[in-house]
Amino acid sequence: MPASTIVNPGATNERGFTLIELMIVVAVIAILTAIAMPSYNEYIRRGHRADARAGLLQAQQWLERAATAMGNYPTTLPATLTWSGDATKRYTIGFAEDNTNTEYTLTATPNEGPQASDKCGTYTLSNTGVRGANGKLSGEDGYDPDCWGK
């Protein structure tokens, strides 16, 4: 019998992965997930922040149109602009305290859940166009311009 056809009766030709190889793959996946998840979560929060800013601007436009038609600002917003009944929104749009029919400050307050601990917190927008985030107005110390910029 030629040497190439000799079969070792005690050897097996099973193919597959060893436990060590599988554990290495699992460890690599865990490391990649640990790196990717915070970035992904921040990406999602940033999208909801953009939605909140758009909601504030939409409410501001509605107030300005109403003031042009009536001569002063309304003191309530329609429910469609407040997002109070919309479960897909992570913010609620409303008025800050001490609003009048001659001036206002709109707020976008994060709802309970993933957005509640967001770095930008509550957004504000006044009738004069002054923007704020997380309790600071633009131009103040501690104001993060990325909150309105991204």
C-alpha cells in the first residue's frame, strides 16, 4: 500500500472549532459591542435632540404667525405642537413659567426614559431668538454650543 493511502486507525478526521476558538470569537464580539453601543446610543440621542429643536422652531413659527394675525402671542399651544400624546417623542414642548401675550420662552423638556439623562437637558427658545440648553443660555459660561449645533 502506498504511503499516501495509509490510514491511522486511531486518528479522527473530525472538523470543527475548539472551545478556545469559540471563546475568542465571543470575546471579540463582546469588545466590539462594548465599543459600539455607547456610540450608537449617543447617535440615537442626538437624533432626538434634533427632533426637539425642530419642534421648538415649529412652535415658534406657529406663535409668530398667530401674533401676526391677532396682534399678540397666544398663551397656549395646540396639542399637536406639544407632543404630549405622542409616545414616539422623547421631549414635550411647552411654555416656561412667566410667559405673557407679549413675550414667551418655549421649552423642550426630556421625558422619562433614555433621554432624561441627556447632556443637553431641557432646550429653551425665546421670542427674541435666544437659545438655551441644560439651564444655560447662549453666551453664558457653561453653555454647550454643540447642543444646538448637532
